[in-house]
Amino acid sequence: MSVVRFLGNLALALLLVGLCGLILFGFYGLAVSSSWEYADLEAGAAGSWAWIDGQPIHYQLAGSEGAPWVVLLHDYDVAGSATWGPTIPALLKAGMRVLAVDLKGFGHSARDTTPTYSVRAHADVVARLLNQQGVRDATIVGHGWGSMVALQVAVDQPQFVRRLALLAPVEDEARVAPWRRAARLPYIGRVAAWASGSGGPLWGTLQRRCFHDPSLATASLLDELRAPGRIVGTMDALLAMARSPQDSDLPAGLTRVQAPALVMAAEEDRVTSPRDVERLSEALPDATLVVVPEAGHALQVERSTEVNRLLTGFALDGSVDEVTAQR
């Protein structure tokens, strides 16, 4: 009986220590987060802005007029289009006209504080930006959760989409942003948004989790990706995202996607499993599945050479490397 009592007391003590640590971290987070944001949207931006519903949407546009269009949609990450760093030069070298979009609330786009961050709302903003830029028959490339935005564009506005390339697609935001549930709570939510969403101490851990080889998530890379998290209004935008409705007809609408799709699964993805990606590709009417070996969720960074080769071939003429492709 004394052993049981000892173990019970030990468990209680550990629980109290953990609770005290959580409370202290919460107070620390509230104090630090109050001065975390100081930059404006223009700080470090490399592109231009389009005004949609009175809000600035940032994008990078490069390549020759008349070249085949490729549109890049990033994952659920404050870094926005900066995650396409290794991809854009390769597409340009292959003769593409590239439009990399910062979705609303991410990168250097508007920090809206109203809960208007559903997949369909993002897809509508993207479609209106494409219309402004005169984009038609593009290869729309989505990474992670950005793949859902790409698919929603294909469902709602198919005239913009000639082909789809989906990299490590994720249907559930909670997988790429596990802090979202906590972000709905008073006080705790702001700490969660800072620590895990806008570049705080847990954000780096989540970024490294996206790599099969975490050493590739170097300090310089993380600093570059973290920078947009310092833009004023980021935490309020992240909290608004957590409160946003889940307005989308996916995955049910996948059968209505008629564009040919290249679906890439990362063999060592710890965010979404290759089997989940395979199920999504099977639901699409015309999809080719490719498994990229020795790659984590950030496969376009970790295996940029292979991914760029697949993307350029697919965007140019719809071809997929027969040796790499698996279906």
C-alpha cells in the first residue's frame, strides 16, 4: 500500500510541476508576444500587391509573357510563398511564367481579423487574383493544406486550371497547425498563436518535423521563414483563422475535378501519411501518384531537385517520369 501511495503522490507532484510550468510559460508567452510584432507588410517583401475587397494580397510574379503559367499556393504557414524558394528559379529556368501567392493572413498579405479564412474564401481570393493577372489554363501547384485551396479553385473556377500538382496534400488544417484548437481559448489562444503559429519557440519544432533530415531546417532558413510572423496583426489573424468556418465541399467535390493531377507523397512525411495521400489521389478522376523517397512534408525544399524535375515536366506537357511514378 505504501508503494501505491508513493506512486500516487509522485504522479500528483509531477502533475503540479507540469501545471506550474505551463502557467509560467503562459505568463511568459503573454509578456513576450505583446512586443513580438513590429514590422509592416512591406518589410522584406519581394513582390507586389493586388487589392481584393480592399485588402492587399501579396504575390511574386516572374517569367516571360506568353510562357506557360504556373501558380504556387503554399501550406498553412506564416512564411507564405517564401517556402517556394528552391522552386521558383527552377520553373523560371524551364521557361515558365510563375505566380507565387501569399494567401490572406500569411506571408506579406493582409492580416484580416475577421473569421474569413475558409478554404472556399481563400480559393475565391486566388481566383480573383488570377483574373486580375490574366491567368488562364495554368498549372496550379499546392503544397500541404494549400493543395485544398488549389482543388477548391479547380472545383469552383475550372477555367483557370489546366493541370494540378499537389505536394503532400493535407485535408485537415489541424495536422499542419495543431495549435488551432488551443487558439480558440481565451489568453491561452494568443500564447498558442505566438508560440506555434507566428514564429515562437514551438514553431521551430513544428518546422523541423516537416523534414526527414531535420538538419536541413537550418537557423538561417528558419529565420527567413519566421520573418513574416513579426508583421503587426499576425497573431490576431491566426486567432481569426482558428475561428473561421470550414466552408468547402472537399473531399466530396474531388470527383468534380477534371484537370489532370500530379500528386506527390513524401515517403517520410510525419504530417500526412503517404497512404492518406494515396487515398486522395484515388478519389481524383485523373491523377498520377508519385512517392518521393527520403523526404518529409517540406519535400519541395528537402528534395528540390527531384520535385522541380517532376513539376517542370508536368507543367510543360503533362509528362511524369515513368521511373519515379507509382500508381
